[in-house]
Amino acid sequence: MFERENDILTVKDRVEALLKEKEYVLIGIDGRCASGKSTFAERLVGALHANLLHMDDFFLRPEQRSEARLQIPGENVDHERFLQEVLLPLSRNEAFSYRPFDCETLTLLPPVLVEGKRVSVVEGSYCFHKDLKGFYDLKIFLTVEKDEQMRRIVERNGDYAKVFEKKWIPLEESYFSAFAVQEEADLCF
């Protein structure tokens, strides 16, 4: 059994209650890297027959990255593009397309079409950026103990884990602190 199956059931119950009040529900899953956001989101999407969108598809393109921008908590994602291309159409339950950013090639990939559904899930660090968090009907924060986090990152990323430890984790933690991300979540697992 999936270790967070009870958490999935908790979220499913919350979403079913929201769907009695609202026509469409948008769920956000933010949290620490290697906390299981992607796996949790995939399981949730299967249980709810929902759309799934990834914040990783909206990291800054090379020409957008500046030392000044990266010094500001939460600014290492293209939240402006995410708002325009994803959140605004989702809030109107419209079909839309967006071009995912590929972290390996540092380019935008061909467009992905997303159909309107009653439930959509956005997963990934920075999805509760101050300019985005108001769009979510249910905000979920996933966490993980530091030792387990590093074990998972090493397993997943090998030697690149050092970059996570020195760069990406401190940037995330700065964002979590600046925006009280965990404290403002509706559910924390």
C-alpha cells in the first residue's frame, strides 16, 4: 500500500466537499524537495480524475535568470508565465496550452494541451508564490526530515545532490520562510 494512502483519502474527502460548493476545484501541492510531491500528486490525480500540472515546467529560462532575481525568495520560477498560461485559464475552466521548460536542454518544449476538468492539481515547489497562492481552493504542504530528504535526493540525483544541498534547498527554505508556506497550507503531511 502507498504510504500516504490515508492522506489521499483525506484530500479526496475535502475535494468532494468543495465540489458540493464549487463547480471547479484547484489543488496546490507545495513542499520540500524530495518530500514526495510528484508521487502524491500522481496518486491524487488518479483518485480524482484530475488534470496534473508541474511547477518544474516553469523554471526560469536562462535569459530570465539574474543574480538580483534569484536573491528574492520564490523568484526562481516563471510565476508570471504560470499565472498567464495556466492559472487564469484554469480559474475559468478553459482548455489551454503551455510550453513546458526542459531543465536538461534549457529550452521550451512543444505545447501541451490541457482540457478543462472539474479538478486540477498543481504540484511543485513555488506553486504557493505570493502572486499565485490565492487561486487554490485547497493548499497542501508536504515535508520530509532532512536526513531522509538528502537520502532521497542522492538516490534520485546522484552527485548532483550537492547542488541541491548548497543551492536549491536553501532557496526553497528561504521561500518557505518568506511566505509562511507551510503555516498557510490547509493540510500538511
